[in-house]
Amino acid sequence: MTAAYVALEGGHVIEGRGRSPGTARGELVFTTAYTGYEESLTDPSYEEQVLTFSYPLIGNYGVREERFEDDRVHPRAVLAKELTRDVAEWLESEGVPSIDHLDTREIVIDIRDGGAMKCGIAVGDDVTEEDALAELDRCKTMSEHTDIGAQVSVEKPTIHGADNGGPDVALVDCGAKGSIVDSLLEREATVHVLPYDTSVEAIDDIDPDVLFISNGPGDPTNYENAISLVREFVEDTPVAGICLGQQIVAEALEGTTEKMTFGHRGINQPVLDLESGRVVMTTQNHGYTVADPGDHLEITQVNVNDDTPEGLDGLEYDVITRQYHPEANPGPEDTLDFFDDVLGMTDSQTTAAVPADD
Ligand SMILES: NC(=O)CC[C@H](N)C(=O)O
């Protein structure tokens, strides 16, 4: 059996069964999602993290490229109770170490008690506990990855749906999930996917109907360029954001963000809409949250479990954001109408809304 070690912050080392070899380090987090492992493993927001699945069997419906959110696996390593051979072989082909036969209940309790923490991973025929501890030693916090956007963003602008004839959306790609682009294209928008460090002039040239800030990994305060783009355009252009995008919008408009203890990662996070009183089930993957929306944004939706802000609206500007993932890949499809609301902010909106249960 291939040796496999997880070294947790503080120095405690856990042993499991190696399923794909390699050494790695990252912030140790867990997701409670019981489906959607293909989408989660290709979600750029997991960059520099080690993902623990709390659901005990991962891989039982195979690995299908059409479910991928990006062209590579983003977590640095994967931990589970049981991984199928399909998933283990996929991770091996991607060079991502994985370990199973772990007591993931114990790992989840450690993370809930201690918070998301650094960890080191070593998997291979000749690895030792010391190799995992050496990785732990070199592990940075998420905030210390100050230019993480460069690891996940497009390098050059790309245009999707140029012939759609609908509104032009400038999507600042801080690690965008593919299904965010798809959700906009389904509504006949033209989507300009732009590098995370794109310039004001490049956006001026597009003259977009909406400026959209994507999801993405790491600490929102490290995305200085995206923060300044929101400040630059918000007076004249509607602004939308998902997850990291909500946090960046808050930072731009005199709000603040903070790190949560262990975050929200799963597909059954209940969210209350304050105006309608309706509760929806949502897909989530975040470790930071808006602490204070400031004086230019109001909280429109909150998490039923802990009251954290899940939706923001601009008070004097056209702004709507969500902390969860309304594109619902994976996940319950209660929230797809967010994209209708985003395109509804544009003057040039010409397309009919797509029903949420399509
Ligand atoms: N999915 C995301 O966009 C994550 C946002 C941010 N990196 C966080 O962890 O809170």
C-alpha cells in the first residue's frame, strides 16, 4: 500500500491510504456536498486549498468532462473516506495527490474547532511523516498568496456569444467558473472574459452594459485592481458579483470583509431573502465574508445558519451581488434567476428570462 500522510497545523500527522502520488500543501477545508465532485474539483476557487469531502463515497458516477468548471483540477490535494478508481486515476493524471481511508469525521471536527488550517501532504511508496511535515512548514496562509488571481485568470481577453445581440457583460475573471459564463450566454448576453488585472481603458473600449466580478480563490483584499475597477465604473455602469465578486464589491464601496472560522462549502446552505421572506437552498464555497457592507450597499439576503450576508444591493448605484453560487453547478437550482436580475439592470436588455427550472 502506498504510504500517505496529512500533517495538520500544530504538527499532528494522520495516516491514510495513498490513491494518487505527490507532495502538496494548502489550506485544509471541507465540503459537505454529497454530489458534484467533478464541479468542485475543477472550481478555481479551491486553488491553494486541500479539499476534504465529508460525504463518504466520492466518484460513484464517474468523471465526465462536460461537468468540469475549468480545464484543470484546482485543489492542491484531495482527502476522502473512499475515492473510486475513476477519481483516483483522474487525480493521478492531473498530478494531484489524494488520500482515502481517512476518518473524515475527525478531520471535519478538527477544522470546525480549529478553523481552516495549513496542512502538508505526502503520498508515495517512499514518503515519510517528515515529508508531510516539511510541506506543512512551507505552507502559506491564503492571505499570503497575494497574487493568486494570476494563477487562475485568463491571460488574454476572450469573447463568447459575440453574435448574441444581447447585453455586453465585462466579466473580470478572478477564477470564474465556466457555468457563470454559460448562464449569461443562455440569456443571450455577449460575455467578454477579461484578465483579473485588466485596465480601465480595456473596459472602456468594450463599453459594457454590466461589469461582473467573478468568483475566485484567496483573500478579496488582495484583488486591488478589481476593487479599483468597481470604484471606477460603479457610477455609470451596473455592477454584479458572485462570491469573491461580492466581497470585492463590498471592499470597493467602503465595506469590509473578514476571514470566517471554517467557511461555507456545500450545496444545502439555506439563505433567507429579507424582502420576500423566502428561503432558498444554495451552493457555497467561501472562507471569507462581508463583515460590514458600508453605507452604499444594503444586505438583501442572509445565511439562515449564521446570519452572514448572502446578497447585497446598491443603495444609490445599480449593484447586485451574491455570496453563494447562483449558477448552481453543482447544486440546487433555486437561484438561477439571479442572472435574469443582473441582465435586468441593463438598458439594452433584449432577451426573455430563462425560467429557473429549465
Ligand atoms: N468561491 C469564491 O469566490 C470564494 C471567494 C473567496 N476566495 C473566499 O474564500 O471567500
